[in-house]
Amino acid sequence: MKKLSITLSFLILFFVNPAFTNSLDDAISNPDRTPEYMARDKYRHPKETLTFFGIESTMSVIELWPSRGWYSEILEPFLTNEGTFMAADFDPNYAAWTPKVIKRNAANRAKSKILSDMKMITLFKDEKPLYDRESVDMVLTFRNLHNWLKAGLLMDVFNKSFAVLKPGGIFGVVEHRALPDTSIEDMNKSGYVTEKLAIEYAEKAGFVLIATSEINANPKDGTIHPKGVWTLPPSLRLGDENKEKYIAIGESDRMTLKFIKPE
């Protein structure tokens, strides 16, 4: 009778606790997600985006630079039961500000009901590989390309992502989209990157572009702002200056690109 009780308790935990879910809908609607993050689903379209990339609950997935864990709060419970999820954190030597941010993010994870046990690796800016060669099914990055471009590390990140993926593995990219023909100098200032540049770098690493999507497009965003992309929500770098105007625009216009590592 005791054994039956333990079994029933486990089954109840399995079906009720979001940490055991393998449903993308359940992971997105998980009440343990940060409320402020959930409020931004209307801009970031997590279900449509992850479905477009072809994610499955049995996959091994690395998210590059998750920062505070907006997508990690969805990916961790979605993958934890049948798959594997790893988040590649900042290199402490990347910049003067990274040790402080790493400490902040670790404190956030420690307090989180979702992320406290998340497996962390490091995306180093030197020759160290991201993870074991040809070991994962998918690598994802959300709104990070501009940082690596400015630091002169974009090609290195793409190469490391290519190396860690299995043949047939998927590299999914979401990035603030610059107007065509924007110079690299202006990309570095604004935080927006042209779709052409992103594709060229990925193809140089060996990836093949297999699909693009307008899931995360925002036609209200003209992309030319006083403080670049950080003028818009959620940063709102201008404070109260024209705040309602930028809130009405919403978050940035974004490209969504799906690449494959050839078999």
C-alpha cells in the first residue's frame, strides 16, 4: 500500500509540476515564469518562434547568452524531462561589466523556481570550444548578434556554434534588424544588424539558411532612434522623454533566421 502511495504521489508530481512538463504551451503558461517576462510574450512570440525553429522536447539545446533568462524560463521546463538544456553564460573576461552581470544572473537563478538547477556552460571569447564537438541538436540565440559584432567576436561565435552542432543540427537566430545597407559602424552604434550580414557570417561558418520568418517583425519600428534599439521597450533609455511614443512602437523589429548544419 505504501509503494502504491509513493507511485501515485510521483505521478501527481509529474503531471502537475511544470518542471516535468514537455508541452511547449505548458512551459509558456507556467505560473512560475517571471510576470514581467510573460507580459512581453506579445512582442517575442515564444511559441511561434520555437515552433518555427522546430524544437522538440527530446532535443539537446544550448542557448547562448541567456542573460536574465527570458527564454530559459521556457526552455528549461520544456526540455528537462526528455531532452537536455544548457545555457552558455558570459565569459568573465568578455568586458569590465561581465563579472557583475554574471553574479546578478546567478543570484536570479538561485531564487527562481524554474532556473535554480539549470546547467550552465560558458561561451569564452578565446579558442575554447563551446561544448563537445557535434553533441547537440540545436543552438539558439536571441538578440545577441550586435554585441558579438561590436566586440569582433561574431564569426567566432558562429564557428563555435557550428562545431558543437550535430550534422543536421539547427542554429536559430533572432536579432534586431537594421535597414538594408546600414553600415557596420551604424550597426555597432544602434544595436541593429542587417539580415544580409547575419546570413553572410552564418554561411561563412558553414551553415545553410533554410527558412526566414516575420514572426518577430515590427513594422512600427523605423529602427532610427536617439539611443538605438535601447530607446525602445524594455530598456527605454530616454526615461520619460517621449516614453509613450516608444511604448506605442513596442519592442524592436527583428529578423528570425533558421540555419542548418549540413549532414
